[in-house]
Amino acid sequence: MIKNLIYTFSTIANPYKVLGINKGASIQEIKQAYYKLAQLYHPDKNNAKDAAKMFTQVNNAYEILSDENKKRMYDTCGVQEDNEQDFEEELRGNANGYQQKVRRKQSKGKYYSKFHQAEYETIFSEFDLFFQQKHGKKKAYYAKKKGDDIKLGLKLSFRDSVFGGKHQLSYRRQKTCETCKGSRCAPGKSGQKCFSCGGSGWLFYVDGGSSMEVKCNNCDGWGKVVRDPCLVCEGSGIVEKEFDIEIELPKGIQNGTIIRQSRYGHASKYSGEPGDLLIEVEVEEDNSLRRDGNNIISELELSVSEMVLGCKKQIQTIWGALEISIPGAQQPRTKLQIPQYGIQYGQSQWKKGDHIVILNLEIPQQLNERTKQLYYELLKQL
């Protein structure tokens, strides 16, 4: 079970002092203090120079104290009333000394319990990983993250797959909002640094001796919290639009082939490049022709006399109708190979596969008496 969630408190003022309440304040008292101060310092109502800064501090304080997990973590790891020295600097300067300080306070029965000590042992084991996140040794979640790919299916007739050519596709894709330019904020506004992840876009979960990093759900991995969202994209930074594209299919494209069109996927939510468009080709079956590599295969039904004596027959190839001569004395399932009547490959028109004709013996289902007599006479001669 996940027991601890590490948050960054280094740049946040003491939330209790910001809201002007005691540590034992109820959630109702916290809300009342927040609403009162939020109205007082709101930039639209207060023109004082430091109003915006105070409004941010009030919001951050409320964000901590209104969330049970964040409040518990602040009470455990945050700045104490008797020592407002910066939390991060103290830990980075002497983590072991801070642990000793915790245990001294614990022994005096002030703020801490055995449960808190167990939490500290887990938390301090992750300090190296935690500070790598905060100071740039770990790449931010949202830094130039590529947009999502789009997958489409394209059905082709057998003939279109053989000869290729241009095809038009229409699909919907996410584009960067032209109003906010992907900032997610209303014109003239900007996002505020996310308190939960310290602006990195990552959160670290600690469970016993192991840890796991996940995208911050408070800012969706962006690292900023939008207070005044763009009305056009509703604060997402992207809008969905219809898009047309023309693609060039190569000759002889096979069923299941995936064509990648770079940068034709969804726009990135994190200032990265767009994703790709992946088009999977599905080739429809033909009634009389099938493919084997670059060769085309068809089957031809012949009567007994045609198999024995030979004949001329007209067949259908991908290049049109063709008359072929079939020698006599053929066996059922014999394969006749016709060079250069298969699928073209490469740039040269002379590079083609073959057309292969499989001969099948057609046995008549009904025989009159005269035909039966002839077969009996033939059987005596063999």
C-alpha cells in the first residue's frame, strides 16, 4: 500500500500564518479564512502592488490545508512555528542532522509520534531522488513531450494496392489553440507554479523501500496551475479540428502495411512537437486473383479433353486480358508461369513478378449415355 506522498514545501510560506489560523483549526474555519482573504487580495478587486503575490500565497495555503494528505505531510515535514528556516535548505545542508532534530522533538512529545518517525525513515531514504527532481537532474514530465499519435485504417481494392497512387484522407486531430497559443490561460493571464509538484510535473510515491514516479494530477504534468483558463479551449491548450491529407501509396503495397506521416498526429499539450499519423492498410480480396509476394496467382478450370489434348484459354491478369496456350497431357494442380505479368517492384517497369496459373480438372457432374460409352471405350484403350 502506498503510504507517503512527498510534496515540495520549500517556496511556500507557513500556510497557518498566511490564513491567520491555528493548527487545530477545523476545515470550516480554514474555508472561512480562505474566502475572506481571497476576496481581499483578488487582483481584480485590489490594486495594491503586492495583492497578486498575497493572493497566490492564500491560494497555496488553502491548497495545502484543505487536502488531508497535503496537510498531514506539511504538519510532518513542513516549517514549524518555532523555526521558519527554509525547509529545503535545511534538509540539503544536513539531512542526518534534521532527522536527529526530529527525534529530539519526538522525545519531548512535541508534534511527532512513532508513526511520524516511521514516515521520516521512509521519506529520508528518498531525498536524493527527490532533490534530483527539484533541481533539474531529472527531466521535467512536461518538457517538450511529444503529442499523441493517431491511428487510422485505410481500405484499398486489390487493384489500388497493386498500382498505388494518391489517396485523400479526412480525420480529426487536436491542434494548438490559436487564442492562447497553448498556454491554456486567458489572454493576458499566465499559469502559476504548481505547488503539488514544485513545477516539475512529477510526483514521487514511496512505499516501503521502493518508490514510483507519476504524472502530477494537480497540474496534469504541466507544472503550472491555470486560475484563468482560456475560454476557447476551456483551459486545455488544444482544440479539435477536421483535417485533410493527401498520401502517396507505393506500388504493390501489402495488407497490414503501416504508413507513418510524421507530425500529422495530435498537438502536444506540453510545447513538444506533434505526434504522428499512422495509417494501416487493409487490402480487400479479389474474386479471381490473389497475391504471393510480387507474384499473382489465379486458377483455371479445364475439362478432361483440354487437359489431355491442350488448348488456348483467355485469362485475366492485373495488366489486362491475356490469351495463353496450354500444352496437352497436363496433370491437375499443374502451375504455369507467365513471366513479367505480376506486380511491379522498384522503379523500373521491367521489374515485375510473374503470373502463375494453377490448372484444375473440371469433372462433369452429369453424363449422357453416349458420353459414358466413349469414356468406357477410352478406359479399355488405356
